[in-house]
Amino acid sequence: MPAHASDDTLAAIEYAFAQGWSDGLPVVPPTAGRVESMLGMWNCEAGEEIGRIPARHRVITMQQAAANAIMAGCIDEMFPVVLAAIEAVLDERFNVIGPTASTGGAAPLVIVHGPIVEELEFNTGAAILGAGNRANLTLGRALNLVIRNAVGSVPGDLDQATTGHPGRIAYCLPEGPAGDWPPLAAELSVPAGVSAVTVYAAEAPHSVAEHATEDAHQLLEAFARVARATNYAGGVIVAVVCPEHRAVFQAAGWSKADIRETLFAATTVPARDLHHTGRHGSTGAEIDLVPSVDDIWIVAGGGPAGGHSAIIPPWLGSARGTGSRPVTAGVGVCIDC
């Protein structure tokens, strides 16, 4: 590569830092040619509107989506998945301003469903929520950059997270093989063979480490202990079940419904245990951590070695009218039509 080309690229990266477009990491310069290539591959017009945020007088366009996807490092083939994630966070049920401005510091977790997981080589195995896979990291990063640059949720300004968590850079959970269990996609009414994403305002994952039992009831109690230690009640809880733990449940003949029902019963807590959050005033009653059994979502994923699963709790108020609810959007198709 000629020296001047390298110098130009570095200058463009520094320019993005200076403009405040970056999440703190270097970005791929979104040149006009790169943006045109991504839009052209999918027959998208630069000025085409994806959605609006009236409270902030913001209009989100295809050009903005492509520029941020490129900055995140996405390949052109990733663009429809990025668009689906943007569509989900712009849905009024998700209420993008709430979780991205809150002091609670939630991050948009993108759960990926269907054939696109294999087609774009998302990682569903070891370090599923960690580093090392381009598809996982660039999809999650692209959505966060859109929220920063197009929605306007910039830390210290409209984003008032007290501490936040690394999911504000990239947070992606592709569904892995589930054996005899149906995928979450089917439980969310995504048609078979259709690719989709579900975006969910979430805290960081809380580890469920259990290596000492092959009894399904004892294993379930490990999940319940972690769930009961989370901060807030009232929204969906995602349980990421690793292969080793899934084998224990399935050997005992437990279905996803069995896990949900047992975990729901085991996660009722005294209201006083949540009084410290300042969000649950009563100290004399019990509180269900989730509104219903169906608000416990089970996703298969993770590496085959080790009994490490995870509970991913919701952002405060996820079940309230002013809160945030998970939203599912099809990749290149409408699944709610």
C-alpha cells in the first residue's frame, strides 16, 4: 500500500475521533464509495427514511445506517441485519430514548435468529458474548454507533449512564443449536426458515457457574440464585444455557417449558430485597421478577467445555408503559404484517 494511502486512512480515523463519531475505538472510514457500495448492493436510496424519533427531532436514513455499519466494520452482506436491528430499536415498544439515556446503563442486546446465523458465520459457541468473531461484534457495534451518531445518545450528554457496561460497544447473542428444544425464534412466532433479530435492553450477563451437579433441580436452583440477585423486576429475563447444562436438563427430560415454570416459581422474592433500588416501594409483599412464565427466554449457546451459563437481566422498567420491551424484526421481510 502506498504510504500516502496509509496516511490518508489514519487521518480519516483521527478525524472520526475528533468529530465524536467513534465509540472510543478506531472506525473504518465511511467513504462515499464504501457507502454507495453497501447501499447499491441492496438497492437502497441514501435518503430513504428508516424511522423517526420525534422527541429528538431525528430522522434516521439509509445513508446514516450504512455509514455507521461501515464504521463498525460490517461487510456489505451484514446490512439487512443491521437494518432489522435499527427497525427494532425504533419501534415505540422498545422506546430507544429510555434505555439509552438512563443512568442504569443498559445496552441493546441483539439476539440473532434463523439461517442468517450460519450464512454470515455468527459465533454461537465458545465466547459467544465475547471477542473473536466479526459478525457478532460488528453487528452489535453498528447498532450502538447508530444509537450514538443518529439517535444522539452520546455518553455524558443525552446518555447519562452512571457506569454502563461493555455491551454499549457491542452486544450480540446468536441462537445456537438447541437439540430437542425449539429455538427462541419459534417461540417468538418467527416463521421457520426466516431470519430475524430481537433487540432487548439489557444489563450485562451474570454468570451461572455450576460444575458439581447433574441433577436438573439443583442446576435450576443455580440459575434461580443468580436471577434473584439481579437489580430489577418487571421485564424479560434471558437465560443463556451452555451445552453442558443443556445436556443435564435434556437428560432429565426437561423441556423449555419445564425450565420456565420452575424458574418462575423460584424467582419470587420479598419486595424488601429490591427496596434498595428505589424502584419498588412496598416492603411487605413478594415480587415476581418477571411478569409471567413466558417472560423467561431460553437461548442455547456457548462453548462445550465448562458449566458456565448466564442470566441476562432487563433494564429497569422493561414491562412498564414508559419502559422498554423487546422487539423482533425480520431480516429483509416483515414478520408482523
